[in-house]
Amino acid sequence: MRTRPLMLAVLSVLLVVCAVGLSLTDRPMTVSADTLKAAAPLQWYRGNLHTHSLWSDGDDYLEMIAQWYRDHNYDFLCFTDHNVLANRERWIDVEKTKGGLKALEKLKAKFPDWTEERTKEGRLEVRLRRFDEVVEKLAIPGKFLLIQGEEVSDKFEKLPIHLNAHNVRDVIPPRGGDSVYEVIQNNVDSLTAQRERTRQPMIIHLNHPNFGWGVAAEDLMRVRGENFFEVYNGHPGVHNDGDEMHASTERIWDIVNSMRLTQFDLPLLYGLATDDGHNYHNIPSRASEPGRGWVTVLAAELTPASLIENMEAGRFYSSSGVTLDEITSTPGSLSVVVRPDPDATYRIDFIGTAKGFDPNSEPYRDKDGKKLGVTRKYSSEIGAVLKSVEGTNATYEFTGKELYVRARITSSRKHPNPSVPGEFERAWTQPVRP
């Protein structure tokens, strides 16, 4: 008899727990919207991830390049010279460099008492400043960040295959391989191993796939651990727009994502815009110069770790001139808000591929009927324009049929220093899955 009150109490508790459990499981699951918008503590940070200096084939000094980006309102910059890190003592023959005496004179005028010079065998030499020295002189915590990187410059046979490694600690020697795909995968694996070994956040991205027509969509779509590539590169010789026999970088992007999601069980590939700057003395010109393309990342702080974390989450957009104020993705829609400019109008194109698309393809052939080792011809169902809106804001409502959707925003204003003549300013959001 004395146990009955205890049993009743336990039974009451069980009934309450069950009722709560049922109410929770019966409640429809909701997914909150992911809104990319500057609101404390989040802030948009603008930066360039592809830069060359006199440490490889650029024509200016690290400190002068950093000063240019700082003066032009960039928040971060990654140095990515070919197969080298600026982390050792190095002297160069001034007159034999791409910048020559002109670059040295500008350096001395900008930074008096900074250069170290010597004469060796009758030749004027100057010491290149290391990355850590340039950071100490020019970086501003919370306002201007410099990141150590490398352009891992590899090849397969005669095809150039370049990848940019960001926030690396040690140089990544090119690994090579028995195919274009294998070269990419081997170098990606090297960065992954360094990241795991050092516990330091770092990412890698494929550069300019159409440079030398080196990388086809079929090579890139299978690579594991490679989640970024350059949809826009400011070098005038990288063929962003493709031609009648070669897919554009945007076309490659859509083909890769369509196949990654349906055939390879891989995550979405994100698109970057970069400068690939080499020339800094006669801006503007038709050379490879700074200021043409960048990424804008939404993050809580300006550190490599925060930037990388948010880029890996797709919380950024890429641009060659258009500024976005807000990008919102919900389970039912994708919305874009453009920061208006009174001298420009805008077209917002929502682009994507539907489930059940035709995955078949055929090769391009030369005049003799020989197959070309370039991105194959695919159905127009891949990367179709789903909706176009003229204006500064637009929303695409998902139908449930889409594999992914992204937005491209095109301004009526032409780029002030284009990589190719007639280029308009644009922006690209990252693809999202409904």
C-alpha cells in the first residue's frame, strides 16, 4: 500500500515525458533561413586570393603590393607565388627582375630606409623582404590581414595545372600524376595532409581551368577535398569565357556541380573571383593587374581561421565590381539584394540544374574527327537560367525539382579595367541546395 503513491508518481512522470516526446516528434521540423548580411558581430570582408610578386613572376615587391591593396580598401590579401613561400633570405639582381630599377625606385620612395642593397660582382642586388617582415610593417589587426599562400604550379604532359594553397605553413612541392585528375587530387591531398598535421586552417582551390585549356570539367568533378575553383580570374590570358570548342568557366561550374551531386556524392563546388595579379606599374593596361576580381566573406572577425570557416560554409560571394548587401537562402527560396549604384542597372539571373537532367555528353572533335581532351558537350538542361529579374533585388522560389540554384548579377556598367574588352561588372553567389 505504501508503494502505490510512488508508483502513481512514476506513472505520472512517464505520461508527461511521453506526451512531451510525442509533441516534439509530431511538430514539423523547420530550418531557419541563412541570411548573409552585415550585422554585428558579422561583417563583410573583401579580399584577393591570387597574387604574384618578385618572389616568382610578378613585377613588384611584397610590401608595395600589400600597400596597393590596403590603399584600395581591401580587408585581406593572400600572396601566392609559384612553388615558393617568402620565408627565407633571398637577394635578387635588380636589373634582371621584371620590375627592374623602376620598381626599386618606387619602393625606396614609398618606404625610405627600408631596403637592403648590396653590390655583388658589380651588380646591384636587393634583399626581398620575407612575409613575416611585410606583415609586421603593413598588416593592421582587425582591419588589414595578410595571408601566406602558394600557387602550386604543376602540369600533366603539356597541360598546366595550378592550385592556390591558402594559409599554409610549409611549401607544397608539385606532386605530378598520371592524368590531369590525378595531378589535382595529389596536390589537394598534400594540402589536406599538411592541414591535418599542423591543425592549422587552410584551403586549396583550382586556378583558371581554361589556362592552356588544361583542366576539363570531367577532371575536376571527381576530385575529393577540392571545394573551390576560379569562376573568374583577372588575367587576360585564361579564357574565362571559353570559345566555340571550349566551355566557359561558368559552364564548367554547372557541369561539375550537377555531376558531383548525382554521380560522385561530393559537396557543392564554390566559385571564386581573383586578380592573379602580376603587373603593378602601368595600371590600367591589358596586363595582369590588381583590382579585377575578389571574394567578399561574411565573418565575425578578420582572421584566417574565421575566413576559411565561413568560406567552407559558402558564406561569401565573388565579384568583379557588383556589391551585394544581402543573400538569403531558405528551404523555399533564394533571394539577392544588390547595393544600388545610380549609374548602373542590374540583371539577376538564377541558374541551376533540375533533378532528372540528361547526364549524357559527347566529345568535341577537331577537323580530322579526333576527340579533343576538353570539357565535353552536355545538355542545355545543365546550368539553365531558371529566372531573370531586372532590378536590385529578386527572389527565386524553389519548386522542389532543383538540384541546386545560384545567382549571377550583371551590371550595365562595363568593368573599368577589364580582363578582356567589353567585360561588364558582375557578381556570383554560391550555389545552394533547396
